[in-house]
Amino acid sequence: CRRSFQYSASFVPMSLRSRVNGSWDVRASALARNTHNLIRDIVENLQVEPNPEKQLIALSVALARNTHNLIRDIVENLQVEPNPEKQLIALSVGKCCAIQEPPSHAVRDSLEWTSSRSYGPAKGHQEAREAVAEYSAHQGEVKPDDVVLCSGCSHAIELVISVIADSGQNILVPRPGFMIYKTVAEGLGIIIKYYNLLPDQQWKVDLEDLENQIDDDTAAIVVINPSNPCGSVYNKEHLHEIVDVASRNRVPIIADEIYEHFVFSGHESIAISSISKDVPVLTCSGLTKRFLVPGWRMGWVIIHDRHNILGKDIRKAIANLSNRILGPNTLIQRALPSILRDTPQSFFDEVVLFIEVSLRPIMPQGAMYMMIEIKMSMFPKFKSELQFVERLVSEQSILREACRRVTAFCTDHIVYKENLKEIICNDISIPNEPQVIDDLEQVA
């Protein structure tokens, strides 16, 4: 139940003021308000224009920060040795499989620019932010000033959590969810509260549970869509339901949309910011997943605030915290406009085709077995499901190793519409060249 205590105005916590008064009042955290890089504050707010005939020489200094990640702590400190006869396939940190080269030509071109070797503005170069604003137009009206570039989406998440919540407040995170929220929040003294997802309803949000978790100290609701790790994609109706809960309770939303557009056939990626009429949304995304370049460390925060509820306070606070790492990778920033504008749709289509499943599990309701539908049109060299299973046993010892090698088997034999000369996954070159056919539907 909601608290009904009375507070004097000077002692009412930020998140409670909005709910007591029935109006929005979202303020920046003490950490963000009190974070200042004095040199950057001066340099980036100078009111004088440099001599256009002389190249600007920036004389600022750098600082570095280390982060702490629970998943990495576990994986990197495992005491068990992998099987030396099989190359280790790491499935813990989102390593991407590439079926063709990512848009690296833009990065090579970026090397020729002096600006790609220098510090940039803490929020990112103007041209790069303009490109992100254009790329993100599906989220609603986005201006370059609404965009803050970050060192990957995880940094974007850290940035918005640090800005929106104070120590002792809480943020609501889906369960199952992504570990980074707990890692970041607890290090700042921010409490993580979980709301449930419903596995029997395609991992939709349990709306009643979500609303029950909101209390006087709730600073934000985290919505991960498409879901990591569940893979669900919310439709417009369900997104409206989530936004309604946030609106009733005057709680802003942190939207983790790193998998935006990364959806399978028959589904649509809809930005929750495009649904919201009044709820402020801080959207976190980046290049990592869709462009298959996690090592490039390029992400962003987009501030969606149609009614200026966040005001200058939050924007200033984000700028303050951006100065802690002096802005993200300038080499990739320089390449970003070309990456976002020039990467062909065929690149994304082939990525989804590669990942989209060709085996469909059918959830059982009892007994001790599960039936798997094999999409035989994707494996034309096999005459029947039985032959598929026989080869699975003979090549991958499936009866001995269970499902560990199903992925490897499917990768060896799957056939695509496009001509893929080589499949590269985890830096392993797979020699079997897939057979090329024009119409998979004609293959029985």
C-alpha cells in the first residue's frame, strides 16, 4: 500500500513529492548534481568562437574508471578447464556471430580524421548526435540535443540510473532481467526491486505486480524491450498498459532498447517512447547488437520529455556525469553517421535470418519429454526428420552430449536464400559452403 505520511516541503524525498502533489517532479540525483569536471565545464561553455583559420588545440586532461560486473566476475574466475578437444564457445557476455563483415569501412575512413584521435565533447560530437537523432526518429521527435553518446549501452544504463536515483531510492527491474542493473544500482546504494514477467504469456509484464512494487521511493521503472534475456517483443497494446501504470504513479521510464529492430518474422519493434504521451522516457541503445560490434563500445541515451517534466535539471545532470569519462570513443563517433545511414537493409536481414530459429520447441504440459518441430525446408539435404536425427547423432554425439552441440550441427547444414560463402561465428571459420537455393518454400 502507499504511504500516507505528511512531510514538510523541504524534507520530502524527490520521488515522493510527485506522488503527494499529484504532479510530476523528477529531479536529478545528488551524485549527478554534485559531479563537476571544472576544466570541461569551462571549455564546453566558452562563449568565444575560436579563430577559424587555426585548428583548435584542446588542452584538457583524462581520467579513467573501472567498472564492476557480476557476470564477468563469475566467468573470468571460473576454476574449471574446458574440454581441450572442443573450442570454447562463450555464451555469457553476448558475443555476436557475424555472417558478413560489419560496416567497418566507415571506421577505416575515420582513421584519416584528426578529430577521431582527439577528445570530443562529453555528450558526443554534433554530427554523430545528429545521425543518432535521425536514426531514432521512430521513437518520436528526437533532436540532437536530446542525444548523449556513451561508451556502449551498459554505460548509457549506468548514466541514467546514476542521474535518476539517489542512494536509498529504488528502481523497478523485470524478473528475469539483465544483471547490469543490479551491478550499477547496488554500487550506488540504490535498491533494486523486481517485478515479475509472465512466462505463460510470452513474458509480458505482470502489471498488477509492477504497480504493487511502486512505493514512495521509486525513482524509475526499467522496461527491456525486446527482452534480454527472454526474447519477448511487446506489442503496442501491452506497451500502452505499461505506460499507463507509470503515468498513474508519476514514475519515469528507463527503456532498454539495445535490441530494437532485432526481431524475428511476424513481429515489430515498437519504441515505448512513441507510445507515451506524458511519461518521460530515457531510452538506452547503441550499435552493439544490431550492428554486431560490441567491441566498438558505442551507445547512447535519448531523452524523451514532451512536456519538459525533466527540465534542465536532468539534462544538466547527464552532462555532468558524461564528463566523468570525457565522452565516448571518438574514432567510432566519426564513423557513426556513415554506419547509421549507409548500412544496407540486407545486412540486418541476413543477421536476423542467421539467428532466427529453425528448430521450434513445443512446450509440454506433462510427462518427461519435449517435442521439437524441425523446419525441414531449412535443411534440404535431409530427406526426413529421422535422417536429420541420425546425422545429428553421428556428427555431434547428441545422445552423449545432449543439446550442447545442436547449434553447431544446425550451423553446418542450414541453408539460406542468399549466397553466403562463409559463416564466421566466434572467429571460427566453418568450411562447409551452404547450398544456395532460390525458394526455400519449394524444398520439401
